[in-house]
Amino acid sequence: MQMTMRNKFLTRHNGAGRGDMLLGVVAVFLLYALYNSGFFTEAAWNDFNRRFYQNFIKDRRYMMLVDGLRATIFMTSWATFIGLIVGLILSVIRVAYKGGARIPVLNALANTYITVLRGTPAMVQLLIWNFTIFASARDLNTQYIAILAFGLNSGAYIAEIFRGGIESIDHGQMEAARSLGLSYGLSMKLVVLPQALRNVIPMLFNEFIALLKETSVAGYIGIDDLTRAGQNIQALTLEHSQPLVMVAIIYLVIVLFLTHVVRKLEEWLSRGRR
Amino acid sequence: MKKFLACVAVLIVLCSVAFADENVKLKSVEQLKTEKLAAQRGTVGQFIAEDLLGDKKASLLTTYEKYVDAVASLRQGKIRAIIMDEMPAKRFLQSVEGLAIMDEALSEENYAIGFRKGNTELVEKVNKALSEMKADGTLDKIFDKYLNGDYLEINPETIDFNKGAKGGKLVVGTEAGFAPYELKVGNGFIGIDIEMCAEIAKKLDRELVVEHMNFDALPMAVSTNKVDMICAGITVTDERKENMDFSDNYVVGAKQVALVRADDYEK
């Protein structure tokens, strides 16, 4: 369904309409305004270069961004890992409840967990973890607290992804498997889950991408992630735009790369599907 | 979609033309009472700005997490003045074009190290170390190093954090965007506060650990025992005294000033 929607969007060709004309006129106007403000002069170019040198090259300041990126990826990866485990457990509880293995207490707990963690901002959860729950844990590396906070948070989302994936498989599949004499567990394992996985994997990657961007608030509890590294450079050079734009570009490149991977993965997973 | 983009672009252009109005230039701090002001969140600059603006603070005061953001807003004309400490303001003056500091100071403040309320034992130890450092000139030497030299050349690795000390760790919370008091350079920290804390740690036979966080998170961190003390050019105020204990002052008479645009200021 998602695939077809996107393909439709991509292949829908519009002729050059009034929108294009207007956009063109505005672009020319903006270029003219930039030209007038001396944006294309040699002095402006030199100034840009000087500031670029100050922000990133001098004293190997780019290493601050590299270290920040490392922290961001480290946190995101481990948080996703924790999220996968938590999400798997929660979704098993919830799906099993519907499938007949009724343990009301566990199901209620899982529901509450998902409601609370999805219903509050990750930033607020992070602050609560750091300043309330782990208030007295002083020698614990703050990064681990962040990983825990982001991991448990994304666990709630991943649980819903898993559940959605399993429930998206037609009931008839389960019924057919059961009528052939397979047990509930075996029908799940052999028939439902392999099909669900196909729907779930791209969404898990999307969750990873979302989490990657979400960790940008980790600076609030004192972790030098990519965003915070940019802010540290700002404080060092007192330059406002360049470090932030650079940080944005780095995030974008990573996200574009991951999106590309998801797309390839989707194609690979849907091979043989008519 | 394209039409929508085009409309947005036209709107931006129109707005940028429409809102570029001319103001009466600033002459005295009295004028600030009805102007858009900014301060770093949780700093004394914010308290002063709130006092200046009175009832109008809700609409006229913007608080920022970082000074760099406030200065960017100032240069873009979103605000007219930033209330901040004189020393960091001077640093902005040196490296950012088109800024000025109003001659008239808004107030004079004292800096001290903050502790969790009731942590008298550590306060006394630090006070003893501070008074020794004041007496033997160590403190003056640190100030001289940063106020009369190019501190951006200082290598963080030259600051001795007393690694592996027997007395355990001395965790200090700070906001390292407040040069010359504290600044993050590469993976390390430099600054007057950092070097002072390093000396204190040595005297207490403890290893200095610096935690870099947002300024408004510092009181929370020290009261929940995340850090032993907070040292970030913190002004001693009666309000803060209710929630934390302070060491003796290590800076007396630090001015709070208004940072404005040079072309907006008439001396």
C-alpha cells in the first residue's frame, strides 16, 4: 500500500504550470537580492572561507563534530537495540492476549507502558530519567542513562510496529494454518511472522531514523552529541550559522543514506510478491 | 505544492520588507524598560531584565539557552539588547562585528561556587582552599592568565585535573559557553572557573570531573547530588541562597551590561 502510494506520487508528472512560473520569478528576485547584498563578491567568499576555517579546520575542530556524531550513532544504535527487545516482549504479550494466551495483568502492564511512554515527549522522559530516577547515580555515564531513556521510549513505538505488522496479516492465514493442524505457536512462527517481518523491517528502519533525530535533545543532560558539538563550536567561535548548518547537513546525509537503504530493502523484500 | 511554495516565498519576501522599520536609537538604559530584551535562561541577566520590564516581561523578554543564539537574534533585529555579564559581552564585541556595550552598567554582582543546601562540610573545605588561593596569589595568577592573554591558545591538556587522587572525585557542573570563565575546547575544558576548580581539587586531594550542561539545569543537578558543586560564573542572589549554599565570593563587582547593536546605540 505504502509502496504504491509513493510510486504514484513519484510518477505523477505535472506540466509546467503557473506555480513553476511564480517560483521562477521569485527565484530570480531572490538571486538579485543576494547579488545586491554582495553575496557573490570575492570579499563575501573570502569571509565565508575564513569563518569556515575558524569553525571547522583550526585546532582540528571538526573532530568535535566527529566525536559528536560518534556519540549520536552510539546512542541511537544501542537505544534501538533495547527498543527491539522491549518492543518484542510487549508485542508478544499483546498479540498473545488476543490469540488466546490471556494474562490480563501482563497485558494491562504492557498497555500502560505503551500509553505512558508514547504519550509523553522523549525529552521530558530523558530529564526524568536523569534528574529524578537516576538522581543519585553519579558515576554512571550519562550516555547510558540516555540510551536507557531513548531505548525504553522507542520500545513502546517498536511494540506497536510489531503488533501492527502481525495484525496486518490476513486472519485467513492463521485460520488456514490452524486448520492444517499446526499449533498456534507454529502457525505464528511458520506462517504469520515471516509475512509480518516483510512489513515490519522498513518501519523499524524508519524508527531508527526518527530516533537518530530525537537524540539531538541529549545535550540537555550534558551529552556531547552531534547537535551539542555544533553548539560547542558556536560557543568557541561565536559564529552562529555555519556550525548549525553543518550539523544539519551531517544529519541529512545520514538520513538520506538510511532512507536509500530502506528503499532498497523494501524492493528486496517485495521481490516475488505480485 | 509548487504554488504553495511560491506563495510562502512571496510572503517571506514581503515580510522582510514590511518589518524593516526604523527605531529611535538607544541612549540610556532607561529606554530598555519598553524594549525587547533577551538573556540566557536562568542567569542573573534574566532576573535584571524581568525587573526592568516589570509587567511587560511576558511579551518583551526572550530567554535563550545559549548566548550565541541571543546574539544572533540581536544582530537580526529580533531583540534590541541582551542583558549579560560584562566579560563574555566583551568577548562578543571582539569577535562579532557591529556590536556595542552600553556604558551604563545595570548592576554589579559577585560570583561564587554553588552547593547543595546543607552540604556545609564541602563548603567549608572549599572556602578554606579559596582563601589560601587568594592569599598566595594562585587565584590572581589564573585571572591574569585569562584576562591578559589569548586564552583560546591554551591547551586543555595543560590543566591538571589531579587524576587518580586518593580522595575520590570532585564533580563540578558548569555551562561551558561562558568564556573566559569556562569554555569547551575539543574534548577538554579551559577557563578561569575550570582552573580554579582544578586547584581546589588538588587542595582537597580529589580528582576533578567536569560535567557540561545547560545553565538552567545546574541548580537541579547540584540539588539532586548529580554534581558536588556548580561553578559557572554564578551570581550570588538572595533567591538562589534559599535553594543552595554558596562559597565565599571569588569575583567581586562583575558588571551586568546591555549588549546592543552598534548602529542602534548613540553614546
